[in-house]
Amino acid sequence: MPDSTHEQPTDISARALVQLAERAALCTPAACGAAATVGAGDDRGGPETRAAVTHPDLAPLVAVQWTSGEGPIPAAVRTGEPVAADDLLADGRWPQYRAMALDAGVRSTATLPFHHDGLTVTVTVCGFRPGLLDDRTRATATLIGDLASRTLARDHAYERALTEVDQLDTALRSRPVIDQACGILMHVLGCDADTAFDLLRRQSQRTNNRLADLADRVVRTKGRGIEAALARR
């Protein structure tokens, strides 16, 4: 299989994942290609799981493992240990994966898992012939995988921090209008600040509206109709 990437990375983590798959294939002389995945440790491949492959033909082999929950990748995620199939012709595990792999000409696979900062990274190498990893190749693949998984964990922590900053910024921008809305409710309903905020919050949940949007409506209408709306609820 020629060297190529299945997907165009859109962020730092995706680029690192593509590079990890490519380096894993390069350090395994008998490999015909490689795949790398990163997620939160779900062996069924949750929505946050990302994958990169060195050839498009390997993408279905990754997908069928997440769909069925069977294969070397889910097994490695569950156990935290390397999982190898030296010859899929003689290996009866994972029937769906095995059939698809043999149809693609893949005879052997080896998957190495890595865990850092709540993330699980897997590196899978595939071969056209039985047997893939000798001790030297395994040591090299382990080193590359460990370094790459640390990079992905760092990127994930950075993305998480950016999200938290964005959420905080949104909350700070929304706070003045929420405070104004609470003041209007206090005046209209004759209640204290805590009760006003609680009423606003519950109305937001019941109507499935963002708290800031509901507060903005209360401010724009100066609380007109709020008593009737609360009474209906």
C-alpha cells in the first residue's frame, strides 16, 4: 500500500495522529500500513474518538472494530496490553474484522495501547504476511507511540483549557443582563435576589431557552407578562 493519509487534519491533534500512523509504518519494515486512534478509553469508539490511517483501505478495518466492539484495537483498549494476530488465517477471533482484513489482503496485525491524562492512544500496524513485530521493532514502536500519546494528551489538555476559557468568557458577558433581569423580577414579583435567579433558571430549563437569552427577553420587555408565564408553568 502506498504511503498516504486517509484524512486531512484540521487541528494539532489530528496532525499528530497522522504523523504517528506514518512513523509506526516506517519503523515496521514488514508493515503494509498503520492506523492510530485517540479517545477517552471507549472500546466502542465514542463520538470523540479520532482515527488516522496511512492508506484508505485501512479505514474500514478501524470502523468495523468500533461498530462490532471486536478486534485488536478494542481488545487493546480494554486490557491496556498489546494485542497481536500473527496470522489471521489461523486466528478465529473477531470474525467481522478478520473477514474484512483478509479480504483487504491483511494477514497480520499488532496493536499497542498507550494511556496518558485520560486519553487512550492506539497504534496498529498491518502486514501482508504473517508475523510483524520483532523485539527491536516493538521497542521502537513503543517509544514513538509513547512520545506521540504524550503530545496528544498535551494537545487535548490545551483544547480543554480553551473551551473552559470560552465558557467563562460567555458567562462573564452574560452576567450583567442576568443581573438586570433578576432586578426586574425582584421588582415585579416582590422577591429577593436568590428567588429571582432561581425562578429565571427554572424558567430557562422548562422552556429549553438559554439563561442569557431568557434574561435578555425579560430586560427588553421590562418583565411584562412574566407573572403570567410563570403562573402557566
